[in-house]
Amino acid sequence: MCYPLNMSPNLIKRDEAEAILLQNGWLFHQPEAFQKEVLRRSILVHFAPGERIFGFGDEPAGIYGLVSGGVMINTAPPNHIPQLINVGAPGAWAGEGCFLTRQPRSFELGALVGTWAMYLPLEQMDEMAEADPMVAHNFGQIIMASVDALIRVIHDLQRIDPDRRIAAVLQRARWIGEHPLPLTQAEIGTMARASRRQVNAALKRFADQGWVKTRYRSITILNAEKLRLFSTQDD
């Protein structure tokens, strides 16, 4: 269950949340008047670790802008079980498909850790679009950021060397900083198209290089730049 601002512990101030969303990501690139209107109409909500934000096939609803924490993104073609494909970082927005198509959710979004997000309801998006048809163009730009992220995922999966695919997954999770990565080895393997044995061996090699620190059920990224350079080298 998500909680409005005044009902959840570990509060984040409203102005701090808005500042985060204005510093990077989709909203950062929008006109100032549009930014203000989106934030004015949005609700700041909190999700507990492991909580589902929305699920595959859910009824059409609004968009979420990630303020703090992190989310996992699961999807699959119709009639297939959704699989973990990527993680989302603060500043990212998701859920625009419902506004554009009026169809149910086509992917799942879940909180990896305690997560704050700004939620703009679908009816508020519709009111904005009714007042100014160009608003649909602004909301449509969210999908381009999603496409860019998927292109990166596909490019990383085309690497022949599993170590480079695994490094790419870890590097995409660099927003965690010095905190333990809230992903299991099995989940890393799913995103990297690698076996758990391959993930375990790669993590040991990365730890020997000083790029990560591993403990029981814990992976901490120490040098995301080294992971990036390794992941982008030719196989």
C-alpha cells in the first residue's frame, strides 16, 4: 500500500522531492510552466521495500516520478510471465502508456527499497491536456527516455562475454552508491542473461579488482566507472 506524505515514517519534505525531480530526467527538460503544473497536481507517496507500485494488466492510471529509492521494472510479451529487465533511478518517470493508449498497464513496477515517488493521476493529466493540447506532446516525451533505456539494455545483452553483461547490469545500478545493492544474484543473472554460477564467479573477479564488495546476500558497488569501462570494451 502506498501512503500519502502525512501518513508515512521517514518523511521527505515536499520541496526536496520537487527539487530532485527538477534536477534530472524528463521533467528537467520541460518548460517551466508545465513543470509547475505537473508538480502542483501531483501527490507525494511512499512505497515499502518489495511493494508493488503497479502490475501488468492493471487498469489505466497515471504516471510516477521516482524521487528516492529505486524500482524494478518487469515486462514480457503478451501471454508470457513478466521478467526483471531493468532498475529505475531517481528522476525517472514511468506509466505514460496509459495516457497515450488508454490500455491497461503493459509492465510491472515494484519498489526495491523504501521508495518515494510523485504520482500524477490520469484524470489530472487529462485535465491538463484538455486545457492545452500541446501537453500530450510533453507527456509523450517520457516514452523516449524509456526507449533509450531499453536500447541500452538490448545493447548490453548483445555482449558475448557474460562478465561484461553482468558488469553492465551492476553499472546501471550505480545510483545505489555505497549502499548494498538490493538485488539477488538470481535477479542480476536474469537481467544479464547469465547463470547464477556465472554471476557468482564474475562478482568474485570484480571484488578482486576492487570494483565491488561482496558479503552474504550483499553486493556494494565501489567503482561504477571501472564497471562501465569494462562493460563497454569489445568482447
